[in-house]
Amino acid sequence: MRVKSKHLKGGFLPEILLVALIALMMGCQSNQQTTPKPRGYFRIDLPKKEYKQLDINCPYTFDYPAYAKIIQDPRDQGKPCWINLYYPGLNGTVHISYKEVGGNLKTFTEDARSLAYKHTIKAEAIGEQAYRDPQRQVYGIFYDLKGNVASPAQFYLTDSNRHFIRGSLYFRTEPNEDSLKPVIRFVKKDIRHLMETLQWKNR
């Protein structure tokens, strides 16, 4: 007596195909999933440190980077001693303004502090580092700003009697401390060198 299989006609084979098809689809989906990669940044080749003395017709001089260009500040408004230290390869600029002191030193120093702390909204921290060199009659403050700020470094220098200089560093790019960290650290060293070598021509 021959027994007929009900499974062959009853649809057992299509069920196997359906399970295999689902397994295949799930396998394809799992292969397509990717692990997020950490954000990468372009490598920046920094130039070798090299300085030369500023030679312009102004009451101050200092050593500035040989890889930076001295450009007249377009905001000078008839003030020829307002200059920019432009870094062509780094897309950054240190803006330097000069003012004569005449009983208004406190106003100048308060303005410099206000302009630095204007970045408080974005800054994670703002450090104030006092600078004093009685022999050269140079006194001032270096403002070290941390975080995604438009200006990561600012400073002012004065002889407390006749001269006042203020500087601020800006980059022509979206503020991103992580990607700009090597460049910011590099230029901050240049600014500190500027402060350490500044001299007044007329005391």
C-alpha cells in the first residue's frame, strides 16, 4: 500500500523557501551596517620657527614670524601703526592696534578686558596671564581663551605712561578647537615671543 505524502502538496517546500529568503535578507542587511568612524581632520604642516625684527616707522618694535606678512590694518582710520600679522599658510591673523596713553590707560585696559570677555558665551575658560618686564618697561596681560571661540588669544602691552598696544588672534574659518588646536598652539607661541621681544622706541 503506497502512502502519499501530504507535505509535498500541502506547501512544506514553499515554507522552507520563505525561511531561507528571510534569512538571506537579514544577512544582507547585517552586512550593510557600518560602524561610525571618528571625525578626521586635514593634516597641517607647520613652518619652522624663525623670527625677524619689525622695521616700520612706529614707536614700537618686536620680533615677528618670518612666515607671516605685515599688512596695514584696513581699520586704521588714519592710524599708520595699526598692523596685521597675516599667516598665509594658516589662514590666521593677529590684529595689532596702537594708541598713545594720556591719562586714559585705565580705559584702554578695561576695553581690552571687555573685548576678551566678549567671547564668554562660547569660551570654556579664559585664562589671564600677567606679563611684566620692568627693564624694558613692558607690562600687560595675555588672555588665553579655550573652546570654540572666534579669537583664541588676545593681549595688551603698555609702558603705563605713553604707549599701549592691543592684539587679537582670529582665523578665517569656522571656530573648531579640535581641528585648529595645533595651529592655535603654534601661533600662541609666536604671540608670547612678540610680547617678550617688544621694545618702545620712545620712552
